[in-house]
Amino acid sequence: MARYRLYHNPRCSKSRAALALLEQRGITPEVVLYLETPPDVETLRSLVTALGLSHPAQLLRTKEDDYQAAGLSADSDAEQVLAAMAAYPRLIERPLLVQGARAVIGRPTENLLDLLE
């Protein structure tokens, strides 16, 4: 099993840069194409915890059209946000790198270095 899991969107330049940085360092992560296989609510809840976020909304891409389609607002509660991200995976910030119980958002790409040994 891979030591690292990368939630990846190959159409995103930041996500491609994250994968390239890992590969340059000899790391072959488990790649999760989250738009094709969206994480469920429990997985998203675990990601929020691993990222050390106080609210799942901190993982949202609020400028996506799906934000409005999901009926989200600044007042949305945690469960609404988690359900929306599971239903509309484009709302999930990317890329995400996970190692064990820790995770980082790869924006900027250098953030990934926090998890690399």
C-alpha cells in the first residue's frame, strides 16, 4: 500500500504540479481521481480532521458553479457542506495529499513538503 494518497484532478495545473513534485522525489502516491470516485461523507470528515480544519467549509471551492447548485452559503452547517462535497466533488479543494492521519492542501505546491520526510 502506498504511504501517500493524492486526491488528484489531472486537468488542474496545481494538481499536476503536486504529482510531479512527488514523482521527482521518488514518491509514487496512491492517486485518487476524486471527480471519478468522489469520497463519501465519512472520508471527507476524516480529511477535514487530518487537515486540522475547524469547519469543512475551509475545504470548499466557493467560486465553482456547483457551490450555488448545492445550495450552500456562508451559513451552511458542517453536515450540509460535507454532503455537498460528496455530491459535487468539484467543490473539494485540490490537490490533497494524505499520509497516515495527516494531510495538506497542495496550494501552493510547496505545502506538500510538510508531509514529506
